[in-house]
Amino acid sequence: MSSPPHSSPNPLGDAAATEDQVGLATAAIVSGFGLATALLSAVTTVTVRLALASGISTPEALSPDAAQVNTMIYGIMVTLVGTGLLAWWLMIPIRSTYRRFGLTMVSVLGGFVLGAVLTALVREMAGIDTLPALGALGLVGAFAAGRRARRLGANPPSSA
């Protein structure tokens, strides 16, 4: 019998990661979740306040180029791009761009869903005035998880 083609017991062989970066990836994803929650709570607060100030009583009377529509559209885009850039930046130590991109997409899409659900729940249960507090909590979480990701990226744990 011949020996296996690669010496690693890992089925990925040479493509397998050589160091443990699960903590780094998790912290970067959680940081993106926090940023997405903070940005979506801010976008929702501004959009609702603009809608209330406009005096429009029915959705049919809303103009497609109204300030609240533009705020929501561009705010969502800023949230998605900002979350992606943060996660990508925090995961710089991950050398595989394929893995880094996939984990960034987890942060972007998961952060958007989590942020949207939390924002809607807080708005419906506690009112629009509590959304800035949710945004502040999101920023604190993003900052704390981001610091952890940077620390893990600078001093990776050994895989042994």
C-alpha cells in the first residue's frame, strides 16, 4: 500500500488553515452585527422622524423621492457596506480571501437581519425614543468585539 498523497490528517490537506482563527472570525462577525444594529437603529429613527414631520397620512401620498424614502434606501446601503468593510478589515489576518469574503458575508447579511429584527422589536415594544439606546448598545458591542478581533489578529493562538 502506498502512503496517502498528503501528510495532513485534515481532508483539506495543504489548503487547511495552519492556525486557529475561529475566535478572530467570530469577534469580527459579532462586531459587524453590532455596527449593523447601531446603523439600522439610526436610519430607522431618522426615517420615522422625517415621515412624521412630513404629515403624509397614507402610503399612496408618499413621493418616491421624499426625504424619508431616500434616507431609508441610502441608509440601508451604508449599513451593508459599512458592516462589510468593518468585518473585512478586522479579518485582515485571515490569508484566504475566499474564507475572508464568506465570513464577511455572514457578518453583512446576519448583521442586517439581526439589526432589522432588533430595531423593529424595540420600536414596536418600547417606542421610537428608545432606538438611540439600542444604537448605543450596538456601538458598544461593535467596539468591544472589534477590540477583541484586533487583539486576536495581533496575537493568534497556537493551533497545537
